[in-house]
Amino acid sequence: MGDTPTVTLQTILTAMTTVLQSFYSMFANIVTTITENPILFIVVLFSIAFSLLSFALVIARRMGLRGMSAGGRRRRRGYRR
């Protein structure tokens, strides 16, 4: 029968370190690509700003705050027959 590989804490930590290092290098490449291209950088900044604003509005509305244009719920007027 063949040798079964032994899994030790050292091999697990080595594998996790390798995966994290590759992830960080990919992330660094993406950030470098975005920051070197001005048009792409502007689009990414606007999308991040819009996402943060939308998230803040969702949180504010869940806390019970309504905007000026909301005006509360309006009832539909039914037609009387």
C-alpha cells in the first residue's frame, strides 16, 4: 500500500501563507492597474462613492428617517360607484 501523506500544522500554515501571498499579489496588481489608468480610476471612485451613499441611505431609512420628498405613505383614492 502507498504512503499516506501526513498533514501537520506546519504544512497547513505553509499552504495558507502561500494562498494569502498570492491573494495579496493579485490584489496589488488590481490596485496598480486601476490607479495607473485615470479613466478607470475615476469610474471606480464614483462607484465606491455611490455605493457608500446608497448604503448610508438604507441605514438611515431603517432607522426611521425619511427624506423631504417621501411625504409619508399616500393612499390611493378609490373610485366610488
